[in-house]
Amino acid sequence: MCDTSGNSLLYLFKRYGSVQQLTEWKKLNNITDFSEVDDKLEHLFDEPKEVILPRLNLPKEFISLANNGLPLSSTSAKSYLNKRRISKKDILYWKIGYCSKGQYAGRIIIPSFDMKGNINYFIARSYDGNWKKYLNPEVPKSEIIFNELYVDFTRPIILVEGAFDAIVAGENSVPVLGSTLSENSKLFQKIIQNNSTIYMALDPDATHKTNSIVEKLLRYGIEAYIMNISGFKDVGEMTREQFKERKDSAKQVNDSLSLLINNINF
């Protein structure tokens, strides 16, 4: 262990370790006498405990909108998606469906799949004017990556607020699904382990949330860009062309000063 250089260990922790392991290594790396820390280092390579999530299924009333010969009850659901400029291709890619009865009646259902192809979450968004827009399953969001099955962490990742934003943002976009992105969350750890480039495209009123996430990413050497979403309530309001223009003009943030300057310019 003592023959291993600090830089090579840092790479190993970023590539294969958890964020907690990387954080602990950064603390220990300030100590020059490695004979004092060999024992402490040993436990850092222990495999992190796997969190076993409860098995999740789509609502039994779920009807896929990718099917042919849809029932009359699908009219309102299809009309809602048309208003949001969601195409047949989008419906097929995102496996979108709806429920006309049951607990999720009057809701568009967008499922999420883990790396094994199992359902790990779903969005249930009202299309019939229900006062409660979303009625999503009670699953610890920090332990899931929305549609992880389709995410390539070796390519730039676009972080958005919700699933409808991700549809506009396109492939390799991931909804954060919460008020923040914890360093202990599965999504954050996968980003760090793969050294993914990140494009932040959260809602314009979420500047504080964006700054908080970017500051965390910068501490781990992640290349981060912030997109200007001003003029729109969220990414879901944009056309794909408008989103692409904003993405192409996104500004890279390197430190706290450039983050501050970026906020002033927006």
C-alpha cells in the first residue's frame, strides 16, 4: 500500500470507489507518513453496502401509448402529450403510457428502468386537471438513476429537473428528481466514478440548487457547464431546437468566481 503514489490512488478512487471513499482519501492524502494511515486505508477499499430497493411494478391499470388500437380513454392522454409536443417516437423511446382508472387515474406514466431492465421508478403526471400534478411512488430517490439503462456515463450528461424536461433534452439526460443532488446519491457517485462531463439545465428559479450541485462537482474535478434557461419556465417548455442552441452556448464553470460571473450574466 505504501508503495502506491497519491495521484494513482486518487485515480483509483475516482474510477472505482465511492464518493465517501474519495472524500476520506483526500483527507488522508495530506499526511506524508503513510505508515500512520495504512490501517485506515485498508477499510476504504471495502465494497460499499448494496442498497436493496423494494420491487416496484407499474400500476396494474397502465396502458402503453405505444400500442395500436388504443381505447377511447386514451384520447385525453394523447391530447395532453400533443400539447407538449411529445411525438410518437418519444412515446416509444420513453415507454410512455397512462392510466384511466385506479390510484393513478388521469395520469401520464413515464417508467424508469435500472441497469437490469427492472422498473425502479415512474413519473405519474396528471393530465385531467387534478390539483396534485404528480403522484409518484415512495422510493428513495437517492438510490436510483432515472432510466439508468439508457445512460452512457462516458458521454456528457445533461442534468434536468424532471422527466418531461429530459424528453426535450434528449438522450443522455437525467432528471435529478429532487431538491438537490447529494454526494452520497447513486447518480452523483456514478458521475464521479466515470469523470462525466455535466451540463446543468435546471429550472431558472433553481439557481441556488444549480450552484450547490456545480460546487460539489467542481470539488471532484468534474467538467461542468451551465445552460441559460431564462425566458422559459423550464426545459420542457422549449423546442428541441431552442434547447440545442442553449446547450451549444453553455458556459463552462471552473471555480466559484466563474460560477458567480455566470450567475450575473444570466
